[in-house]
Amino acid sequence: MSTRRYDGNVAIVTGAASGIGRATARLLAAEGARVVMCDIDDAIHTVQREIAVPGGDAVALRADVTAQADVDRVVAEAGAQIDLLANVAGVADYFLPVGELDDETWHRTLDINLGGTMRFMRAVVPIMERQGGGAIVNIASVAGLGGGAGGVAYTAAKHGVIGLTKSTAFLYGPKLVRCNAICPGGVSTPIIQTSAFAKVPWVGERFAASFARVDRVAEPEEIAGLVAFLGSDAAANLNGAVITSDGGWMAA
């Protein structure tokens, strides 16, 4: 008899071409889920092949979380049953402070990190209601808990993700739709590799004191394991939770 937590379940994972999204899609598929993955990066198809080799069930769609038509297409591919939505897609903002912030960075960061999360939640909640429940896990950030982990656009977006999470948990909890958020600290992902430096020198110096408290950088699989737990029946009593996974960074 199978003991896989996600046998017979359908999961959507955004931002699945790399990092936390890729690790989450791989883990959920290994646990028995049919995984519908999306990303703007064509590498999403490589992840699909990785999952297929051991016999996993995954669909890969190139999609932009800022485009409602793309969101609708991904949700339609998942079908009438969606048990878990993992909102992982996100971008950073080069630690730009408000005095140096340009409109393009502001709108892009908010539209992907916050708007994309909202669009997928808005699309799947009615389906989860009709089927009698479901789980949403949003990837926020320690930048959603304070001001010392990201630029102003990223910080505002991740604070917003926590607000989305708590509002949805409160309003839809009675309908058995759970919504929780994870706040990672440093994670070894392409975001770190491409935008984890400050464009403004004095800002980098200011953040150095905060980053000095970071004891370790997590691997994507560590965050993926928490996503899989929060989406499972083992987390049935967790709703509206904001869980920090930062190696103790925020405890200092």
C-alpha cells in the first residue's frame, strides 16, 4: 500500500524552472502528485523531463504570472481538481532604496511577486471551494517581516504576500481552504546569483550588518520540504501561519 502523501492529488507550482520551484515540483511528483508547472523560462521543459525519468507525472507550461490569460491557461490545464497551489515565482530588485527606485523596477517587482501570487490564488480558490477544500502555500521572505533583507519594492511585495495569505486564511478557512506562507532567508537560487548585490554602494554597506547575522544559506530542497508539509493533511491545523525558514537569521 502506497504511503506517498500526494497520491491522487493535483498541484500547481509557479516559478518551477529553477530554485525552490523546481525542487518543489520534483518533490511533489515523487510524492505522487500530478504537477502542473509554469515559468517564463524554457528550462521548465528540462524539469519536466527530470520528473518523467523516474515515472513522475508533470506538465510544463511556459507562462507569465503577470498575464491573466497565461494564469487561466495553467489553471485550465490542472482541471477541475486542484489540491495544492505553490506560489513560488518571484524576482528581486537589487536592493534599491526608495530614493533610488525607478518606476519600472517598482511595477515589475510588485506585479510578479504580489500580483502573480494574487492572480493564481484568485483563479484556484473557487475550484478549491467547489471540491471541498485545498491548500495554498505562498513563498514570502524574511523581507516580508522587516526592512533589512531586500530593496523597497521587494520588501513591499513580500509584506503584501503575507497580507494576502492572512486574509485568505481568515476568509476561506471555514470553506476548508488553507493558506500559509513561508519566509525563507538566504536560499541558493538564481535570484541570489543574478540580483543579490546592491546597485547603490551605500545601501550595500547598510545591509552588511543585517547579512552578517546569516549563519547559512539553505538549499532549495529544504524549502520544498516545508511546502510539501504545509500542503499535506499533516498540516491540517495550520492556516494563516507565517513560517520563517532562515537558519536563525531573524532570531538574532
